[in-house]
Amino acid sequence: MKLNIALLAGDGIGPEVIDQAVKVSNAIAKKYNHEISWTPALTGAAAIDAVGEPYPDETHAVCEAADAVLFGAIGHPRFDNDPSAKVRPEQGLLKMRQKLGLFANVRPTFTFPSLIDKSPLKRERIEGTDLIILRELTGGVYFGERGRKDNGNTAFDTMTYTRAEIQRLAKKGFEMAMTRSKRLCCVDKANVLESSRLWRETVQAMEKDYPEVTVSYEFVDAVAMRLVQWPKGYDVIITENLFGDILTDEASVISGSMGLMPSASVGSKVRLYEPIHGSYPQAAGKDIANPLATVLSAAMMFEDFDLKEEAQAIRDVVNKSLAEGFVTEDLAEGGKAYKTSEVGDWLAKNI
Amino acid sequence: MKLNIALLAGDGIGPEVIDQAVKVSNAIAKKYNHEISWTPALTGAAAIDAVGEPYPDETHAVCEAADAVLFGAIGHPRFDNDPSAKVRPEQGLLKMRQKLGLFANVRPTFTFPSLIDKSPLKRERIEGTDLIILRELTGGVYFGERGRKDNGNTAFDTMTYTRAEIQRLAKKGFEMAMTRSKRLCCVDKANVLESSRLWRETVQAMEKDYPEVTVSYEFVDAVAMRLVQWPKGYDVIITENLFGDILTDEASVISGSMGLMPSASVGSKVRLYEPIHGSYPQAAGKDIANPLATVLSAAMMFEDFDLKEEAQAIRDVVNKSLAEGFVTEDLAEGGKAYKTSEVGDWLAKNI
Ligand SMILES: CC(C)[C@H](C(=O)O)[C@@H](O)C(=O)O
Ligand SMILES: CC(C)[C@H](C(=O)O)[C@@H](O)C(=O)O
């Protein structure tokens, strides 16, 4: 297969973890006889510095022309601590999601046999966890009108959803549930929010089209609790953008490390793959960041190209590195810690 | 001391758990020579059924005339599954918070020595946790404009904050941090939301008035992760209404049970005390709900009347019941489970 992948390294540890995913993907291409051409493009603070814009048109053109996008991370503390900054890296991420039509973010949560005891949660609570959070990614309070009034003394953000936006996300959720254990949980705050009531009523109306799927409706606060109390209670979760942002990060605790959790953003022709962790600026440039979430995001990419064996080969080598302790410092726990680049080399060699 | 307490039992298990808090409070009054008069009033679905309104004017009058309010829970599944219901129990709760000026919800999270191994989290992660989440309670998306457009096919909610609203909440946070380990964490989503940027800039501007307090700013998604990963990293957390709703429920996992966590809502003359759990309709009327969160809410009430010994006596008897296993089924784990009313009787007797 010939694959043309847009490579958006972004900020902080982005470039370092992306490098390892490229090494591993190239090793896969070599072994299974594929041809991957990588087209790098600017995004985030890096793009602001270079061209004054966090998601430049040239970058968008590169993404549109590609078969898929592999993305690192975005964000820089310089902007976080300056609430008045006019241009921010995150705007690039949001613009990219919107312009590429990536309305669904697929975030699986699972455990790794060799890491299970590193989770802050007890083994019996999490062993066998296998859930997917489907987060709506181009709507809600991320994209509604926002601003200031009253001489800057009042600020507002608008959380807004249309029935069609909810339907297309929920449809993916129902379909995904059908390929799994047929349980779908719609997470909202319908006891307070009008947009959540629209979510609930829209999903309720779709139930009849999927008679085999058992649907439950839960409030986001309750799910924030149950997700860590008993994650095995969930199969497929669908939820709006902001709730999904919070719950997926929370769920990453289950696996023991955010540095391990991959994601795919889908919705139109070009799909995007990214680790769920952020740009982790404190670690940037130190060659210490855990590259596995990005490597596993590449596995999701191969899977979506229907290259299942290739995807499994990546997962297998990741499991091998975990089992043999060939890991970065966040997972080393007393054992030897390897550099980001060393882990990438090791993975590529062991493909 | 003479105390006049408004008693709002509310829905579901509300009346059952409230009964036990009354028993315990009366035992305290007897032992320490206080006089408590309880004035019951309607709220929630119970009030809708009786008078068509979840927070009737008469109830408000009772609250305003009281020295404090003891509150059970609100909510009924009949409304949750009907997104088009015009009147809902939760409106009563929100109206009550607003009309009583309860702009700050104080939710402590701590562990109980005898329960620590019941937490889904590992002992070494949580032992010694002692944090307080100060949730803004009368602003944000709970109170902004909401509605439908486009023939009901678009729904919106507005998250809005004024500088003054943030200042009064943050002031409480700084003051609370000063009486504790002087660490304050402001939780927001300033990389996306304009209202969060107003939070961040407002709190930043207040830092100079509290030079001894170390302030950190963290994104809500990261906190959703760190809160269960390493709760001891936090002392006082301040945050807006919706984030606080989610994070406080999540934090309740640390203690091993939502049935244990009390809260106080403050801001004006009359304070309100309530368990953080909901109306738990599945358990209603069965005499099985855990009354300890409500009993501990009564302890917070005594503490705020500067009756510290009385508050401690309640905490001591609660710890005794936990240590001796005189608990409801949610905590029994194989041991004998006692009824809600039996636990209340036992606590009152052992005061
Ligand atoms: C960086 C930030 C804007 C982003 C989000 O909130 O969507 C990130 O947290 C994520 O989850 O991808
Ligand atoms: C019942 C609901 C409206 C309420 C809230 O979200 O504030 C509850 O979850 C709480 O935390 O007190």
C-alpha cells in the first residue's frame, strides 16, 4: 500500500514522540512492503512563531492532500499564563478539527497486563477494562460564540448543539456498540442543560433503529465517579465535547499512564491520529517523554487502513517493551529508564 | 444555644437520611444543652407534586427565617427521562441556591482510616488526603441564558461569569488556603474558554493580596486525571460551577464512598448543609441508604456555629460506627448490613 501521511509534530514533546512513531511506522512499512511518504507541516506555537498562525493554510492543504494525519501535541505555557494573548496554539487545534471535519474523537481505554499494578486503581477494579469514549469534537462550548461585555468584566461562552451534530456522533456510537458488547451510555447533564436535553431526546429517538443496543443515560458528574469506581461497567460512551475532554483524561488514569493512550479523530475523508496527552512542556527537548501513546496512535491508523496485521504488530512490540521494561522514566519505577529515542529505536528494531 | 433549622428533606432517599441527621443532632443538643427547633419545608419533586413548584415561596420563607438549612437530596427519574418536562426538581435546587445567595459550595475530601482499603484507589495514593474543593454555585452555565432555536433543533446554554462573582469566590479560596497549607489551585479551561480566561486573570490579580499563598493554574482535564492519581497534591481548589460539579463527585471516589461526603453551601446569612450524593431513587423507601454524609453535613453545621466540640463528637461517633462495622450495606462488604434507621439510632445512642 502507498500511504501519504501528513506529519504535524506541534509543540513541546510533540516532535520527539512523533519521531518515534515515524521510526516504528517505517519499520512496519519495510516489513509488510508498504510505502509511506511523510509530509511535515507546521502547527501550534511552532507555527505561530514561524508564520503567525497556529494552523496555516499550507498546513491545511497538506492535511487535505494526505491519506491521514499523524499529530503530536499542541500548547505552550507562554500562552496559558497570558489570558490576554490574541493568538493561541489551541486555536490551531480547534481550527484543524473543524476544517478537516473531524467531528468524532475515538478514545479507547484499556489496561496493559504488565502495567496493571502501576495504576493508582486496584487491580480487581480495572483488570479487563475495555471501553471507548466517543467524544464529539467540533461542537459545543468549544465552538460557540464567546466574548466579553461590560468593559471586559463579564465573559461568556456558548455551549450549542444541533440535532444533526448529535445524530451523526450518536450514529457512530450505536454502530460501534453493535460491533462490541452492544451497550451504549449517553453522558450529559440533562437535569440542568438545554443542550444536554437535546442530546438525550435525540439519542432516545434513535434507539428504535438499533433494537439490540442497550442504551443508558447518565449524568456527567455521576460518570466522573463511576468511571474510576467501576470502569468495566462501560462499553461505548458518547458525549459532548467538553465532557469528553474531561472524562477521557480521567479515564487515562485507569491504564496507569496518560503516556499510553492513543486516539483517532474521524468524520470525513482524512482521519487524524494523536496521543491523548498534551505538549508536556516541562519535558520538551529532554528526550524523556513516553512515545507509546503516539506509537499506538499509529497502530490505530494502520488498523483504519484495514492493515490489521500491521496494527497488531505494533501493539505486540509495545507490549513487549512494557513486559521487558524497555520504557521511559515515567514507567521505569526503580528500573532502568530509557530515552524517548532509545525506546523508538528498540521498537523499530523489534518489529 | 438556640438553633432554628430549616429541614428540607427533598426527594428519593432524602427524607430517610435527613431523619438520621436529625436524630444525631438532637442527641448532640441534649448532651450539650442546646435547643434545636426543626422546621420542615417542601422541595424538589415532592414540592412539585404538592404545590406544582420545586422551591415554593413558603419554603424560601422558612429558609430565610432559619439559622441554617439542612438539606437532603433532589431529583426524580420521572423527569430525567422526559427531556421535555417543563418543571423539574433541579430547578428548585438552583433557585434555592440563588435566592439564598449560596455562591460557594465547600466540599472537603478526606479519607477514613477504617475505610481506606475500600477505596478503589490504592492506600499509598490516598492515605492522608485532605483537600477542599470550593465550587462556585450560583453562576456559570447553570444560570446563564439557555433555550432552543430553529424549531427546537438547536439548543444552547450560556456559561457566563462576572469579575465580581469570581472575586468573591476566590477570596474565600485564598482565605481558606491561609488557614491550611497555603496552596491554592485555580481550575479552568483557559486554553479554550473566555470565561476561564476571566477566572485566570481575576485570580492572578488577587495573588498580590495573599503573598503567602502559592497559586497554581491547571486545566480541568488535567485535574480530572491528577485528582485520582495523586490527590495529596492538592490543598484548596477553586473552580467554576460545572467543573466543580464534576470534580467533586469524582473526588468522592477517594474516600471510598459517595455516601460519606458532606458539604456546606455558604455566601450569605443562612448557610445550607447537604450530602454530596443525589436522591438515589433506586434505594428510596428501602431504609438502606447510607446516612453518614448527611450526618457529617450536620457536623459541618455545628462547626460553623462555632460548636467545635459538638462537631467533633459527631465525627467521632461516625468513625466509631465505621470502625465497629455498624454501617449500611454499601459499606458492609460481607459483614452485617444495618438499616439506615438503625445506623441513625446507633449513632444517636453513642453520642
Ligand atoms: C489542548 C486542548 C484545547 C485540547 C482540548 O481540550 O480539546 C486537549 O485537551 C485535547 O483533549 O485534545
Ligand atoms: C442535582 C444537580 C442539579 C446538582 C448540581 O449539578 O449542582 C447536583 O449534582 C449537585 O452537585 O448538587
